[in-house]
Amino acid sequence: MRISELATLAGVSTRTVRHYHHLGLLPEPERLANGYREYRLRDAVELARVRRLAELGLSLDEVRDVLADDQGRELREMLVELDADLAREQAAIADRRARLAALLAEADLHPDSTVSPEMAEVLRGLPTGSSTFAEFDRELLTLAATVSESAGRTELADLLRPLTEPEAYARGHVLIARLDELADADPDDPRVAVVARDLAAHLPDEMVSVMIASLDDPGTGQWQEALLRELPAAQAEVFQLLVTQLKERG
Amino acid sequence: MRISELATLAGVSTRTVRHYHHLGLLPEPERLANGYREYRLRDAVELARVRRLAELGLSLDEVRDVLADDQGRELREMLVELDADLAREQAAIADRRARLAALLAEADLHPDSTVSPEMAEVLRGLPTGSSTFAEFDRELLTLAATVSESAGRTELADLLRPLTEPEAYARGHVLIARLDELADADPDDPRVAVVARDLAAHLPDEMVSVMIASLDDPGTGQWQEALLRELPAAQAEVFQLLVTQLKERG
DNA sequence: GCTTGACCTTGACGTAACGTCAACGTATCT
DNA sequence: AGATACGTTGACGTTACGTCAAGGTCAAGC
């Protein structure tokens, strides 16, 4: 048999056969006088075995290990482990499909949204336009929602998770408006302290404890300050005060 | 924000962020005087968006397409298509796990077998040792069984599938023994024709028609001859005759 | 004898999404 | 000033082959 016959016999390409020779998965057969490889039935059997293991999902390195160990012992271990891998993969896919379905449903109703239906609802509740703080808040929440759905566990998500729940915004709009008024104010403006206090009063206890905990996490301090620097001075000051007050309270 | 802050915020590595810059998925931010990249909240939002799409299973190229088209239209199409992909993958994994489970069950009973339980049974029924034809047959059947489980559809599998069913071997052993007797015989030996006729008589009609069909398939002729060349002349002659007789009959 | 076309040979680059050095400048703490 | 941690660009490694490239071999038809 020549290489293309062997290949079609096993349902692979000639390149694949040569690749397996290269990796040592398949022994090089005799060569004819012209240099052509000459295969026998035995080679086809081995090739088929390699293919079968590979198609079960073993890497070619693992296939080599299995072939090398003439005992059946290693094979069993790998297959068991492989099955566990596949099970995990199945779960992951199911999860992705679920999120995908939710996204599709939301996309049908509101073609421009890019987050979960619940979060989309919250965001629609926010004042629109480029009013300074609302925009900041919108971005922050979008970020938190996005991150919490994908990365699963980051500090930002932990910190802001309470705020991504719709109830948090039930009476929040008016506070946002008052923050916006501080856009061009001085950090010493008397309204700063007032807004901070009202904001603190607005947050339920359980939210506060969760947020304090993740605020103290080392590593959170980094971007926390960086983000505050993006706000006008007076608004940033509000949050400095807010954190202080929450810590006293918590 | 500096790059590592952005990265931890989104739950990725700095390498990933730079990679996205390189691919144009994420705009390069301002540089500080020292050359460091300086990120803002907006960048984090974009990065999170990229990540989310990527984690849903879109390739980075596809992510770029989605981002490029500011309409939501393309997104929907890709998501629908992606869901179909995932569904196919799920099915494939389920299939692999099923085959894997069968293999494991068989391995527990007979640690040395490498094919399906049914086929393992057939092979155990074959005379063992290096008696010429039985060994050839064993290899051929192993090959057919292996190929038919992995590649799914090759000509060899089609041709030999009838033979991989256990009933085919119910009364076959004696014929194999008679073939073995021809190992050193002359192709003109009178027993050749007899064995060919008995072999033909042994095969049920429905098997014959299937086999004839795939024997006529162009492309099958290739390795068919190559395999016959591996047999002693008299045995090869038996099969030449056999094929002729089957064709007259079918 | 010559061309044509189908096959064979080896060698090498391309793919996807980053991980992982390397070699070097920068900021910070002691 | 030195150690440590972080930033920069550049380039190679990973997986399982696909896909040229550049050439040798073989059977068939002119």
C-alpha cells in the first residue's frame, strides 16, 4: 500500500500520516527503491488505533504514552480522567448556551443592549445623556455586570454586585441628580457632606457590610483610587466621605 | 489606571490586554511621559465587553466584527450561529462519552481489548496464534471495527461491516481452518475453488449485496489488491474467485 | 522520446490565543 | 545606591495538522 491508500483507508490525510511518523506515533515502514513508503495491513491497524484514541479526545502526546505502555493500566487512568474533562466541558457549554439564550431573548426586545436583561432594565432607569455622574455610574455598572457574568470572580464584581441589583436604584435617581449638581463645585462645598450622608443613609446594612469587606481587600485599593480620579473633585470627595462613614457604621 | 490594574479588574493577564491592542480589539490609550499606558474607566468597559464575547466562544476575529458593526444586527446572527455550534459540540461530546463508557466497561472485564465489547467477543472467538489466515483476518476485523467507530464512514468500514457482526462467525471457524491449510499451496490447487464456493455459500444474501456494492466503488480497488498481496498466493486466489462468484450471484 | 498528470519526497511557514522568556527602562522603598 | 516590582517591545513555544514550494517518479498517450 502506498501512503494515500493507507490514508483513505483510515479516513485521514497523507499529511496526517506523515505527521504521526514525525511524532513517532506510527513506525516508518519499509521504503521502495524509489523512496516511497510501503505500508502493510499491520500499519493500517496501528494507524486506526491512533486515530481512535485521538478522536476520543486524547492529545497526540497522550496517545503516545498509551501506546508506549503495553500494559493496559495507563489507558484506563487516562480514559477516566478524560471522561471527567469531557464532563466539565459539557457543563461549561451548557452554561454558555444558557447565558447565550438569555442574551438572545434580551436582544430581541432591545437590540442595543449588551448585558443581562435585569441589568439592562436598571440601566434604562438611569438618566441618559452625558450628565457627568450618571455616565460614570452607567459605565461602572455596565462594567460590573459584564465582568461578573464573564470572569465570575473579580474584586470589582464583588464590590459592586450589591449595586447591580435593581432595588438599589429604586430611590437612587434623585441622589444621582444631586451628585451631578456637584460637577463644577469645590471639594469644600457644604453640599458634599450632605450628599455623602444621604447616600450612606440610602444603603441598606447588608450591602454595606459586603462592600466594606471587599473595600478592605488589598489589591482593591489600586483601581479604586484610579477611578475616583476620573470624577470631578467634589464628587470624588463625596465618595471619600461616604467610605469613611460606612466604615464607622459597619 | 496602569495595565496591571486594568487587567486584574477584568480578570485577565497583562499579556492578554496587550494582545488585544495588537489585534486592534482595544484602542491604545494615552501614554504617560514614561511610556506607560494610562487607562480610564471607558477602557475597562470595552475590555470587559471583549472578554464577555470571547468567553461566549466567539473567536477574536468574530469579536472584532461584532465590535466593528455598530448596529446590533451582526451580533444576533453570530450568536445564533454560535449556539448551533455549541449544540453540535454538545452532541459530539455526549457521543464521545458514550463510547468512552463502553470502552471502560469492556476494559474492566478484559484489560487488553481495544475495540468495542461486541467486536472483542468476536475476536476472542477466532483461533489465536500466528496461523497465517486467522491472523490476517483478526487484523482486518480489528481495523474495520476501529475505523468504523472513529472515522464513521470509510469504504473499508462499509465493505467489512457485515463481517464485524458476530453472527457472521457462527459457522465460520471451520472455513478459516481450511483457508489456513492453503498457506503453502499452489494457486492452482483444486482445494482453492472448493473453499471459495463454500465460502460463497456461507454468506447470506443481504451481506453479499452490501459488499458487492462497496466493492464496485472506485477507490476501493486500491487497497483491496494491496491487501490481497499480503496473503499467500493460494489464499489470495480464493478471494479472487469468491468475488467473481458473488458478483454472478448478486 | 516527450509531455502530461497524478503521485511521491522533504522542508518550512501559517493557524488561535495567548504563555513565557529576554533584554531593558522606570518607579519606589530602604 | 541597591533591591524589588512594574512597565516597554520583541520573539519564540504551544496543537494538530493545512498548505504551499520545489522537486523526483511513474504510467499513459502523442
